[in-house]
Amino acid sequence: MDVQPEVSFSIQLAITIRQMQERDLPLLEWHGEFEHFRQVFRRSYQDQHSGRRCLLVADCNQYPVGRLFILYESRNQYLADGHQRAYLYSFAVLPLFRRQQIGTRLILAAEEILRRQHYSRATIAVAQDNEGALRLYQRHGYTIFGEDDGRWRYTDHRGMTRHVYEPCWLLEKTLTGDE
Ligand SMILES: CC(C)(COP(=O)(O)OP(=O)(O)OC[C@H]1O[C@@H](n2cnc3c(N)ncnc32)[C@H](O)[C@@H]1OP(=O)(O)O)[C@@H](O)C(=O)NCCC(=O)NCCS
């Protein structure tokens, strides 16, 4: 029996960092991996209209392969106070697309949006066991200024309340000039 020989080739993919649109909502679930965040994504998307949040996606062929959200004002004023500090969160890149600077581009795009709106600080929380992400943030100038027990809850796609407990470091970066 003839066996098909292996064939190798390379491809180049264009990635666009843009604001999230309604059509991204089902795709952001990444074929079920994030279906539990269905309501979280929708409510965040709705907040985008009121200007409370800005949701960035890395788009590859109209599929959101990465995401990073900005919260402008939070009950936790040390994270986001609506005029000087804003909070970056929900940061993820599809595993197959990692380590190709998409995450870095998302961070840079978010910081640029904040600079244009005259914010002077960006804040981020990172789980204390997520050494890879911590390394990435520190490389981009974020420093630890505190810690949090990372307790929060959300309603999943089945209407069940889910509780999260993820102790994290709080990081911040001063946004100055162009980078
Ligand atoms: C963190 C994350 C968004 C980075 O995206 P990315 O496109 O791979 O980022 P970049 O290519 O710009 O940078 C790569 C760096 O990310 C960091 N990193 C964090 N988690 C990583 C992981 N699971 N695998 C590989 N790199 C990771 C490393 O510092 C890596 O640099 P290195 O290759 O020198 O070690 C991505 O790894 C991810 O989705 N991780 C799972 C979700 C997560 O941990 N989110 C952060 C929550 S605070």
C-alpha cells in the first residue's frame, strides 16, 4: 500500500488587534473552553457601550485568537479609578498561537489606548502560581504593588454561581510618553 509522504509547508497569518464586536461573543468561547464565561463576556461587551470597559481581541481570519479587556472604573479604586488608573484583565491567547508576541501586542495596544485617554497607570492581577505571565508583565515594566485574595464569583452559562479563589499579585505600570 502506498503511504502518502509527509508534506511540510509554512504559512503566514495576519493578526489585527481591534475592539470586540457582537459577532465575536460566541467565538470567544473557543469551542467550549470558555463557555462558562458566556454571561461574563456578554455583560462586559454591554459595558463597552457605556464606556466602562474596552474589550480588545486579536483577530485572525475573523476569529478572536486572543483577548485583553480594560476596566476603567472599579469598586477597587487602587485597580481602576475612572481617570488615572485602569485595570487590564481577562488576558488570554489561544494555546496554538502563544509565544508569537500576540499577548505583547495586546498589552501594548491597551496601554496606547490608555495613554490617549490620559491615564497614567495600568494595573494587572496575576495568579501567584502563574510565573510565565508574571515574567511577561515584569518584562514590560509592571511591578508588584500588593496582593489580593482573588475571591470573586460569576454566573456561568447554566445560570450556576461559580466561586473563584485565586490569590494573586497586583501589578502596576506608569504610562509615560510613547513606547
Ligand atoms: C499569558 C499569555 C496571554 C501570553 O500570550 P503570548 O501571546 O504567548 O505572549 P507573548 O508571545 O507576547 O509572550 C510570551 C511570554 O508569555 C509568558 N507566558 C505566560 N504564560 C505562558 C504560557 N502558558 N506559555 C508560554 N508563555 C507564557 C512568558 O513570559 C513568555 O515569554 P518567554 O517565551 O520568554 O518565556 C498566554 O500565555 C496565555 O494565554 N496564557 C494562559 C492564560 C494566562 O495565564 N493569562 C494571564 C492571566 S494574568
